Amino acid sequence: MSKYSNLFSTFQLESLKLPNRAVLSPMTRTSAEPSGLANERMVRYYTRFTKGGFGLIITEGIYPDTVNSQSYENQPGIANDAQAESWRPVIQAVQREGGKIVAQLMHAGALVQHDRFTSIAPSAVKPVGKMLEDHGGSGEFAVPKEMTQEEIRKAIDSFAQAALRAKQIGFDGVEVHAANGYLLDQFITDYTNHRTDEYGGSTKRRIRIVVEVLEAIRAVVGPDYMVGVRISQGKVNDFHHKWANGETDAKIIFEQLAAASPSYIHTTEYKAFVPAFVEDGPTLAKLAKRYSGLPVIANGKLGEPEAAKLLIESGDADLIAIGTSALVNPDWVNKVQEGKKLIPFDHHFLHPIATLKEEEVIV
């Protein structure tokens, strides 16, 4: 028996019976067609992970509308029927291999790199940091336009309609991207949300839009379809950000999310096994489980099997999401189960540009 046997026990995630606890983490690869269509290279890319043993695949962030939500050039979309249909070969290829696949729905908000003049956000606050060069950007972000109430309603509806398209073409579920500095996280974050209406001010009001997105999705996909949500403190443009009120904020955020009945919460930190706020305190994953009572997927430097094993063993998380380690080890699950050595991560997979490399599309 493998010393990491707890990583290979089955897990029931709502209607999905997963063969193990390993999930492919969503990673932006900017390799779709310029029109946002998924393509054959992406079919081969995602299939490799299922062949390698991953029971659940979470896609890269997919934009839900063609007006304001796209962040990066060559990012895939699901904003219309053509984009949705382009995902069908990816879904079918993964499912033929026995895998499950979830579409991550992502709105850029202020973090727009492909068109600097269409960004919207909760407030007209210029994002800190620089554009991501490995995702095709350079220089500073533009100051976004503050969203009107009508624009907020349209954004919420775009998530719901994207989720419905995802269900109709065969995705096993959707994940709402409310992490890493993108639109929904911009509402959660105090320094990017200066609103004085019901979407700004207290932590409970700042999380409101995420709750409404989850509720809108649930209304169109029904009670039995898997709908998860991803949450973080840090951001792609502000790596070390922490919630100002620590565990008090975590309690409010996770309790409010739980009230919207998502299927799971996916926490992502730089290191998932490190205390979220104070030395010797709980991890963000543990806080999510404590205050939501929901299944938790944890992400953050879990490519080392020992770290993944301990997080599952501790009860902090039910599933572990593997990111960069999976890029060089698409068969991470099979290797760990068989006791084979993992290949260390090679930065050329994501630098100088994060597009798919030839060795990643050979099945």
C-alpha cells in the first residue's frame, strides 16, 4: 500500500464520485483561438491529466461575456453558443477517459490586459502592480470604470448564462472564480471597493455579489448541478494581501457563501498548509470548512505528496488541487500512487509566455 493512500481514497462530491483526492488546479494558459474558441491543442492538453490519474479537472478561467470580462488575449470564453460548443470536444475527451471536468467562470474586472479601455470594477481604483508579462501584458493597468447597478446586474446574469451553457454542453459542473484579484475578489477586497451602496462597506456587503452570482447560477442550473466557488486572499497583482480582520472576515465570508448553497469551496493560498493569519493558527482551508461545513478543495504548493497527504490527514481539506507540479507531471497521480519520482517544475512551461508548449499537447 502506498504511504500516501489517503490521496487515493474515493470521494463523493455531490453527484460526482471521484476516484481519488487529486484535482487539477485551474491555470491560465492563453492558448485558445483569438475569438475565444477552445481548440484541438486544448483537447490534448486536458486529456493528458485525466490519463495521468486526475479524477477532477478544473479548467482555466473562462470569460462569461464579450463586453468586459475577458482578461487576456487568447483566453477561452463561454459567452456565446459558438464558444460553448468549442468546449464539447474537450469535455468528451476527458469524460471518455473516465474523468470529470468543471468550467471555471472568471470575470476580469479591473485586471484587463487585452483591451485596456474596457475594464470595469466596483470602484474606479487603479490596480496595484503591473500587468502579467507571461500572460502577454506589459506596463501598468488602466483605471477601471466604476460599475453601475445595472452593470452589476448584467455581470451577475452573465455568470448565470455562462453556467447554463456549461451545463447544456456537458460540463460536470462550474466553479465561480471569486479569487486572485479578479472582479468578484475586487468586490471582496476593501481597498478596491469604495462603494457606499449594498455592495460596499462591511465585509458582509462586499461578499454580497458573490452570493448573488451563486444564487443566480443555482436558479438556472437547478439544485443537483455542481456549483463551486474559489476564494483567496492573495492576488495575481498583490501576492501577499491578507483580509484586514483576519478570522473575523473569514467567518463572515465563508458563512455567507455557505448560505448560497455551493457544492464546495476551493481555497487557494501561496502555501495551503501555512496558517492563514497568525502563527500556529488555522489554514484558510480549515477556516472554510469550519465556517461553511462544505467540502473544501485546497490549493497552494501541494505538489509535494507529503504536504498533500498531511492536509487531507488533518481534515483541513477533502481534496487537493495540484497546479505547476502537474504541468511537468501530468501523470502526478499515477506516479505518486506507484511510488515513482516526480520531475521538478521547470519554469519554461510558463515563461516567458504561458501558452501551451509542444510537449504539453502530446497525448
